[in-house]
Amino acid sequence: MHANSVRGNDSNSLLWADDRPVVRRRLRSVAGRTLEIDGSQWRSQRDFYDAMSDLLGGVERTCRSSRAFLETMIYHPELNAVQPPYEVVITNSSAELRPFLCDFACGVAEARLDRWTDPTWGDDVEVVVTVA
């Protein structure tokens, strides 16, 4: 596995391995605001989406998908009550949900990089998801 670091305009670094962002090296927001969310009671992806909606506010409960959350967290954060910069730290997740949660965290990092490199957006939204 080959890894290298890419630097963004906010001096945060993202570790890449096999052309995918790795969650282990976190992008830290400048403000350092951490929103911790306990996944010990989650039994399904739906439970995760409900908890994220409660945490961030503003996302309709009928719209539950990773894509919908990426849209509101990275591309249209004004739709949520909680505004960047922030880091969501997911603790106590079950072994069954952990792969899904790690994929979601990687999706956030990829969307953030996409926004930063896309000339249409051309800026960074300081949002990080870490599965602890």
C-alpha cells in the first residue's frame, strides 16, 4: 500500500492510500469544534442517519442516504443548523456498522477534496468525520 499526503488550502493534510483517502489521519478543523456521537445503540444505517440528522439539524427524515448527508455537509451546509467548521467523532459503533461508517467518513473526505478541486466551488468546507 503506497501512501502520500495531499495538502489543502487550509493547511490540513489528507493521507491517501491506493487512491482513497484514509480516515486514520484526520483533517482537523481550524476551530477544533468536535461533535461526538455515540453509536452504541445503532443497529442499522437508518439509526445512524437519524442520529446524524439530530446532531446536525435541518435534514428531512424522509431523505436518508449517505449521498443526501454529503450534499448537506459539504456542498450545501446552509441546509443544516450546525455550520462548519466541525468534526463529527463517532464512538462505540458496532462491528457490523463499522465498515459502513468508515465508508461514510471516506466519502466525506472525498467530497471535501472534490469541492476544493472543482473550479465551480474552488473552496474547502472544514468538515471531518472520524470513526473512533
